Amino acid sequence: MTPKSYLKIIFTALVIGLIGSSCQKPQQVTWPEKTNETKPWTRWWWHGSAVNAGDLTANMEELEAAGFGGVEITPIYDVKGYEDQSLSFQSSEWMAMFEHTLKEGQRLGLGIDLANASGWPFGGPWIGAEHACKNVQFKSYSLKGGEKLNEKVQFIQPAAVRAVGHRVDISEVKFPISSNTNLQELALDQVQFEKPLPLQTLMAFNKNGEVLELTDKVDSDGTLNWEAPEGDWNLYAVFQGWHGKMVERAGTGGEGNVIDHFSEEAAKLFLADFDKNAKDIDLTGLRAFFNDSYEVDDARGDSNWTPLFFDEFKNRRGYDLKQYLPALFGNDTEENNKRVLCDYRETISDLLLDRFTKVWAGWAESHQAIIRNQAHGSPANILDLYEASHIPETEGTDPMRIKMATSAGHVSGKPLIACEAATWLDEHFLANLSAVKQNLDNYLANGVNHIVYHGTPYSPKAEEYPGWMFYAAVHFAPSNSWWNDLKEVNRYVTNCQSFMQNSTPNNDILLYFPIYDAWTERDRTILPHFGGHTEELTSQLSNHLIKSGYTFDYISDKQIGKLTCQNQSIFSGNVKYKTILIPATDYIPLETMQKLMALAEGGATIIFEKELPNDVSGLSDLAARQKEFQTLVKSLNFQTTGEVSSASHGSGKIVKSANVPELLNSENIYAESMADAGLWFNRVIRPEGTCYFISNWSGKTIDQWLTIQSSGKEAVLFDPMTEEMGKATVKKTSGIQSEVYLQLKPGETRILQWYSSAVEATDFPLWQTSNTSTDLKNEWEISFTKGVPSLPESYKTSELKSWTEESDELQKFSGTASYKTTFKKPAEDASTYVLNLGKVHESAVVILNGEKLGTLVGPDFQINIPGALLTENNELEIQVTNLMANSMIDLEKRGVQYKKFYNINFAAHERTNVGLDGTFTAMHWNPLESGLLGPVNLTALTKLSVELIKTK
């Protein structure tokens, strides 16, 4: 081939390439696929399981129409007056209704989960004392050489009983618990019968370090047949007690003992009852079994023992706990006390993981189902419990508590991470949809991608208003006045979750959870519990990180053991992180320290806050482990520059400093500036590129450039409430950083999605308002379209104020009013106007000239109106819905008995709302402001020039 021919081929190839690239069409921008899992779900309480096929279908059709994607069935306490309709939990009749629900779920496209217990924690009438939760008790005795013990080796458990909402005497309760026929009325929380406890071991210790086991020298009546040898002897007798925790809020057939969560035999026995009763049931359509948190130890004392504990401890910790009973109970050297207690607590943690959580998960898989698990509140490393769950689920509002579940889900590659949303947002009937959205955004910003409301009671269609209700929840049910507007919130959740699901987390830091520090320090209870409140172990550091905009996931010791390093990045499965941050901690397992060093050797950067840990945890083979630990530490040659000390190790390094932000920035790990602006956010990776959920609950309007720690070819903004979308206004900066211009009113949300190629979309509009506005002070015609107790008469007014000021009848009304007025097109011509409704109680649907423009739930009640929709004369309708509180005040004052439930009946959230009968009351409330209060005005908008903004 001649050089000329070669050049001709090259030229032709270049031309073809250029033509091909010029013909490549920009990528179409669309919303991700919607499924029943991208929609929100709801907990569906079956009170007393007093359900029937017709009402089950009717309830489910209402839920599907409101935009729900699935339900979690939780049978709960009974309703007074409906005892003859209650179905005993997991009976054949109950199973028939469950099967009907599964079939209807398939017809309606609703997913179905099922709580394994009626109420919580796991337990029921088929759990006897042998498999019920237990505790440890001990007695100590002192003998001198030649003496015999002159008292019985015996522990009589005193009788005790606690019930919900009333006093019960132990004489009213029979043993066994299952023999009581009035358990709904008793509403037992914890029961301990007076009886001798079985001896687990008797050990003798002298000051010379001699240890003798005397268990086989104790007769059945407690007599010790042993004379103390020469010296001073301390005897420790360990007894197995009955903790006595009852299943909380159980319905008929679900009342009884809570299981021993540390016993595989007890877990399997509990689950076998479902197997027995469901053997002829078609479980097609069942997605998951559910556990409504641990919550065993919210009774008096801890459940902290199991019959095989001594054997389990020896197998797991490598030494015999019987030999160290003084240390277990805090009577040895301080060093031994701490280390043995740590080992005891770690063993409890292991048992809850291996003997309950994994057993339950495996059982669910045998039914072609998965588990959804609330692990918080457990005396265990809940990161490991969450990892063992197919769908980790959290609750509460503390970001650190939420991140315990989402972190475990991220680190272990879980596609769904759920939450129990909107529990006790306010007192009954006072939570509006703005508060609901804020609660949901808090979850979405902290990594949740599967919202489950708390919740919706099953209620018969013929039941009078307000129907059946749960004692501790926002009332997500058709009888709530804002039910129709909830559909818009559900659509919003669906849009957000369609982005947040089918994604990979994109957090920079793995934050070690130093649980061994907590396990080593003795406190008022023998077992610390985790995930119930802000985790004090890391709260100062973790709160600083999140408030500063650093992205992180918690990680446990077991999870660290599975990490790998490649190209200086740390991988947990296919999820990539930049570093591991170890908070200031005293104790760490040798295996964890060895793994951290191995990761550094492979190229990773490991960051320690302040200093390296002081010591290894636990007691077994302590001297050898301490020696190995010190060898690792001394192998590091730190060089200090400023506040940062660094030691090379292999192809990576170990760095330490008290100034964590400086440490992170030195490793090119930067905070997202959105946090400084008061924005909540979550960053993930989707097939198209980096994606952000961004929500504004700062209390102020955001209108500014923000630096973000990502980039791409182009970025698109999506408004998940209005479904508007368009190209973001972006400035590229150095590295992977970019700047994006954001406008967000209080309560607004955007999804920011990067794309790796050009996209076909118009620009997302950025607006500035004119200095003049048109006040709509015309006469308003107000009519009432839906609500209770009855529809009031229509009226007209030129003064917008709460409708409760119009008449006594309107003070009692909860529902929707239509506000209609007419107005002329503003003199200031514009392509778009903003309609500001001013003050609204509590949500509003905006309709212009017969066309629905949108639903507003607050806290900001503004909506943009295209100028093309305005004519010379326009009709504006605002459909405003208030809270159900006003109608409930009226019910209370009229003495209508809607609080007719067993067990807790209807509890108040605030003590000021507790009535004389101990239940919630709204009797003394004044009617809440309701309706459109305004002022209402219309203001012209002009688009901000992209060129102008880019130079701003």
C-alpha cells in the first residue's frame, strides 16, 4: 500500500467518524420506570383481625387509588363491640382472609408484607416458659475454711406484673399465660410469677486464684453438700430467670410470651406455627415477613440470658465464662471487669444475629419470601443485624439513627432500605401534609428509598366516622380530611424513589462504629442497646460530618472484614469509598486492626481521629493479642505536617489528626456545599451518572450558585412534585467539581441528574419576580364540597379569614371548601405568573378556568401559571382542605365514643391532652384556623438569562 493510499483511508475513516458523531442524537430525558416498589407503602393494621373479604377488598381499592404500592399487614389489638368478628391470629379463618388479601393484591398490583407477630416483639400463646425470653440472676456467698453454707442455694423470683393503662394484681393472672381467657382486657406488658429459678452454675473462688465448680454438689432442694477448704472463699450462684415480657398490642390469638431471641430452638418454634397453619395456603404475592423492632427490653430489666449461654460463650470467645463470674458481675479487677463484660455483650450480639436474624431470614427464603427488619433498639451491633436482613428498616427522625439502617444497606448492597414514616409527627389529628413531606424528605436525604407510612387502619366501610384508628400514628386513612391531597404526596414519593432506587450509593467515607468502647464500659444496665437514639459513640463526629456536608456510611467490624482495595479505592461489594475514618476509640479487635493495615498496604488511606486505638478488646489470649497489636502500631513511622500525621504503609497510608476536616481535605475528600446552604441531600450513582436528591427545609428561599462534588456532560433538574424537568444551569470547575444554579422555595425538592452525553431537553426555567403584583381582592364564593359532620351552607366574602370565624357550624367542620373568584388578566403582560395564596390551612388544589394546575401542601403556597392560560376574564378556584381536628373536637364535646379499643385504647402524644379516663382528648381544644386566609396575589415572572447567571 502506498503512503498516498494509506492517507486516503485514514481521511475517509475520520470523515465517517465525524459524520457519525454529528448524527448522534441527544439522549432523551425521561422519568425512571414506576413500579409498586417505587410507590410508598403503608402499615395496614388489622384490629383484632376483625376483617371480612368485602371490606378488605374495599380498603385495598382505596389504597391503590390513592397511589400506594403495597401494604404491610400487622394484626393488632381488638375493637370493643366487635369481639364476635375477631379472627384468632393464624387460625384457619384468619389464613383464609390472608389468602384473599394476597389474591386481591395481585389483582390490584399491590405488594403484600406480613408481620410475623400480632403486635411486637415476636411471641404468642404457643410460646411456653421454656422458650420465652429470659434473664440472668445471681447470688454470692462467703465461706471460710471448714465452713458449710447454712442457707439454700436458691433464688425465688418475686411476683411482678405490669399492664397497659391500668393496674393488675398478679392474682388476676394465671400460669401459664396462654390459659388466661381475658388477655385483651388484661393488656399485659410484663409478668413474672413467684417461683424458684433453675440454677445454672455454682462456682467457688479464693484469693489464690483457685476456682472450683460446685454445681453437682447442690441437691434438688438447694442444699450445698460441700465444706470449704482452707482459705477465704466467695461463691457465685447463677440462676436463669424469666424476663416475662409479653407481646405488646397483640390481637386475639397473638397474646403471650415473647420468645428467647438468643435461642435458635425458640425462633424455629415460633415460626413453625405459621408453617403449620399456612401449609394449605397459596402464598403467591407475599413479598416479605416483617419484624417491628426488638423492643424486648422496654420492660423492667433486660432479657439477657439463654439456656445454652455458657456453651455459646465458650465456643465464641474461647474461654469458660464460669471461671470469670466475679468479673461478669463487676467484682474483679477493673481490667477483668471490663473485658469479660465486653465479651459477654459481644456474645449476646452474636446470638441475636446468628440464632434469630439469620434463622428468620433463612426461614423466609424457604417460603420464597424475604424479611423486612427493624433492628434498632437491639443489644447488638445493629449494622450486622441490618446486613442480615433483606430490607433493613429504620424509624424516628434522628439522621444518625436513620443512617444506621441505610449504611448497612449500602455497605451490603441492599436494593431497598425502608422506614417507618410519620410516626407521632404531632398530636392526633394535627399533622398536616407539609409536616408529612418534611418527615419523608428527612428519610430520603439520609438514604432511605422505600417509604412505608405508619400507617393505615383497616376499617369497615359501614363504620361511622372517624372509623378505626391506631394509637400512635398520623392517620393515613380515607376518613382523614386531607386523604385526597395525600395522593399528590404519594406521587411525589414515587417520583423521588424512582430515582433513588436502582442506584448505587455514592458516599465518600466509611465511618467505623466503635461498639467495643460501649461494650467495655459498665453502665446502669448490663446490656447497652443501639439505634434507639443518637449514638453517643460517634455523635459529635458524625453530626459534624453530616452538618458540614461530608457523605458517609457507618461500618461494623464484621463488615470491615469483607472490604477490598483496588486502585486506592475501598470497595464493599461493588460500592466504592475513598477512605475509612476511625473515630477516637480506646478498644478495637485485633482482627479489625489487621484488616485496616492490610487495606492500607493494598493502597487504601485509613484515617484515625486524634490517635490510633489504645488496646485490643476482650480477654481471651490477651497478652498475645496485645503484643501483636503493639507490633502493628510500632511498625508505623509517622511524619507530622501541621496538624496531620501520616505514615506510609505498603502502597497506602495511615493518617491521623484531631482536625478531621483538614484530614479529609488533604485526601481530596470534600464536603458538599449544599449543607452550608441548609439543604438536605442524598447522592447516588445511576446508570446515567451521578444523581442528587435535594430538599430545602432551611426556612429560606435558595437562589444561588452551589458547588457540587460531581460532574458530567449535562445535568437535568426534575421537580418531583410538579413533574417539570429541564437542563440545569451549570458551570464546570476544576476536577470533578461543578457549580449548579438552584432556586428552591421552602419545602421544595429537586432531583439533579448528571448525564454522560448530550440530552434533548429545554432549560429548567429560572425566574425573577417583578416589583409589582396584582392583589385578588374580589369577592369570593365559598362552598363546601366534602367533609363532616355535614356540609355547611355556602357564603360569599371579600375578606379572607378562617372559616371557623363565620359560624358555630363551621367550627365543627373538617373537609374541603371551594373558593371561587374571577379576575382580569394583569396589565403587566408576562409569559408566566406566580400565584401566591398566602396563608393556607392546610392544603390547596388550584384550578384556573376549569383546568387543574396542581396541589399545594406547603409550607410555601405558590404555583406558576403560564400566561397562555390566562384570558381577559378568568375564573380561579382554590379547593382548600383543613385538618380533621375540628370535627374531632366536636365529637369529643358531643360524647361520641370513637375510642373503643382494647389494650392501649387511644393514647395521647402530649400529657396536656390526657383526659380523666387516661386516654387522649381534644375536649379542651379551640377550633383550628381553616381555609384560605391569603392574601392572594398574582405576580409576573421573567426568565433569568442563562448567560447573565453564568457570570453572576
